[in-house]
Amino acid sequence: MRHSDYASNPGHPATDERIAPHGGLLKELYLPPGEAKALKQRSATLPGVDLDARQQCDLELLLNGAFSPLEGFLGRADYERVVEEMRLADGTLWPIPVTLDVSEAFAATLAPGSEVALRDNQGVPLAVLEVGDIYRPDRLHEAAKVLGTTDRRHPGVAELLERTRPVALGGKVRGIQHPEHHDFRELRDTPRALREWFAENGWSRIVAFHTRDPMHRAHVELTRLAAGQAGARLLIQPSVGRAGPGDTDHYARVRCYRALLPRYPRDSVKLSLLPLAMRMGGPREAVWHAIIRKNYGASHFIVGRDHASPGNDASGAPFYGPFDAQRLLEQCDGAHPAASAVVSLAPRAGRAGGCRFGCGGHHGSSVDLCEGRGAGGCRAGWGLDLGAALTTCGKDTTRLS
């Protein structure tokens, strides 16, 4: 199997000027054209899985390198350590399990070493999985550890316990072809393409903004302020993968984002779409989002109030506190929560591990990041260094309150 590894080289130095992908290499899993053509032909003879929306989003981000350093769906050892400690088996930070679930009946036809064709919902082969592990995750335990709750009102819990099939297949994937998208093709950048665009346009400091909602004026002001504080250009990268309950469809949202672009200074903003299936995992998901943006070439990331939160539980209380994502970062450096944090993704000189806190709200400032909630909840100095894999993060980071 051959993968395209994007590492530091003369064209893309992995320095403070050009941030390296998570783990040091951009793991693009597509085969060269000749090998892909041969594998596509052979895939017709293999047992296959027709991917659902979440699985196809996960596969696309595995194949294009956005999930670097992953080279496939998690095997048992990686899965168990991610659930318990937010780490892969080799110790690399990874907060969210990325697994391929199948039925008991299908799994019974396979063994380690089997090959499985991974197809879209039209039956088009996108990749082949070489099965390394066949295991049965404890989904209730996964929900409690990763999502911090077993309440089925949480959409991620409901999916895990009610719609996820019982057996997981782990192993490396080899990409045959890109998933087909018929909308907004010019905005669907791969990590390599976006990194090359940044290099061609002289962008080295980039602050990324994640959203699954239409943007309003407060978002515009927050992102402009964040970019200014970080001395960076702005990447608006909305999630346009699987929609969540009550989400505005991405067609309307993309038109909204495009309409807002003229409100930013010239040559200061880039719009690019992310085909991510969100888990609504609160604090852990915020770290995941930051890692993904690092792979796309962003040097900073905005962590907002209620980041990736799905709302309220059965008792009417929020699943996550408004600052829980920031409190997860607090475990790394002892800072205090701000309503929105600008997260530095680059390694800090003199720190082999841990975090640094860079840009946040301002006490008493006429402009703050609390979106109208008052500056009392803000503290200057919020940020996170993900470049050294957050070696000082605590292990118990599932539910922070």
C-alpha cells in the first residue's frame, strides 16, 4: 500500500511559518491512478459495505488526509485508548473514535486479512478496507466516556445506542476515487489543496472558524477581532457533512457565508467547506475540530461558547456547560475560561509538550468575545498549543463541569 505523505519539505516547511499536519505527515490514502483503476476492477469481486452518511463523511476525511495521522478505521487498541484517554495506541492525541460499524451477519463472513469494498449510496466503490481487527465496542461505555452522557436525547448517544451496528471493522484503507459532490465544488478543498492555496497566496498565520449555523453580525465581529488579535487571515470552514436535528441546510448556509465575505477586509478571508459528520461531542469534539483544521493548514482555531453542544438533557440541563470546551483546554495550562478562545495550533518554542494561551476576551474592553454576555466571563490569554500533542492534558476529559 502506498500513501502520499505531506511532510516538511522546501515547498512546505513545517515551521512556525507553515504548520505541520497533526503527527507530522499529511496521510493521503488515495492510490496512484493505475493502482486505483486495478483495485476498482477487483473491488467488484469483494464483499462490500454501502456506507451511510456518517461513514461516507468519515471515509472522505480519512482519504484526503483531514484525519491525519489516521490511515484507516480504528482497530481495537486505538479505539480503546481513544475512548479512555483521548490518545491513539502510540500516544498521539485523538479525541473521537472513528470506527466502521457493520452487522453481525456481515462480520461473520470476514476474518483479519479480508478485503472489503467501501461504496457510496449509489454503489460506487470509493476505497477498499484491509481488515485488521473485528471487535464489538461497548457503545454505552463509549457514550459515557466520549460524550459524557448516556441520555438518548443527546443525538450522538441516540446514534451510538440505537442506530450503530454492533461490530466494528478496523484496518487501513486504500482510496480508489473521491466521493462525488454536485454542489459548491469550487469550495470543497482537500487539505493539500488548501495548504497549497495558502502557500501561493503568502498566508502563513490562519485562524479557522468552525460553524454549523448561519453566521450573524456577532460572528462577523468575533472572527474579525480574533483574526486581528492573532495577526492572521481568516478561514471560514463550515461543516457541511451530515446535518444534525434542526440544522439549517447547507445550501442556505453557504449562500449566507458568501453574502458576508464582502464585510471582511480585502484578501483577508477564505471560505472552504468541510464534509464532517459532527458527533456533537462538546469538549472532545472541540479538540477534534482543532486537529482537523491543523491538517488543513490553519495555525489558530476559534473555540466558541457551547462549542459542538447539542442542547439540553432529559432534565432540561445543558449537556455541556458553556465553557466546558475551554475547561478541557484549561487542564493543559491552568488558564481560566473565556467565552471564545483563539487557539494556537503551532508548537511553542521551549515547550516540548503542553499548551499556551494566546488570544481571548478583554476585561473592560469596548469589544469583547462574550457576544453580549458581558466581559466578566472573559479573561485575556486563552489558547492552546496542539503542535506537541497536548502531552500535559489530563486523562479524565469526558465531562467537564
